[in-house]
Amino acid sequence: MTVSSTALFILMLALAAVVVPPAVSGVTTWWSERLRRWNGSLRDAQARFAAQAREALRRFLDGGSR
């Protein structure tokens, strides 16, 4: 039994229409979660840096280390 290239192409398009959307959704969900975690870590690091810089500036303006 031979399958024409047009029938094979239509079959592959149908398969892609069924398989690709859930795969794309899974990947975008994974990346969304990953970026949310990185953003939280970045915010924490920025807050720590700001606190250290504020403390260093306060010590400098007070005229020396305590």
C-alpha cells in the first residue's frame, strides 16, 4: 500500500495540531515558573545589596566604623 505525499502531509499536519499545543503550553508554563523564581531571587539579592550599601553609607557619614 502506498501513501501519497499529500496524504502524508495532511496526516502530519493533523498530528502536529494535536501534539504541539500541549507541548508548547507545558514549555511556557515551565519557563514562567522558572522566571518567577529567578525574579524572586533577584529581588532578594537586590534588597540585601541595598541594605548593605545603606549601612556602609551610614557608617561613612557617621565618621568611621563602629
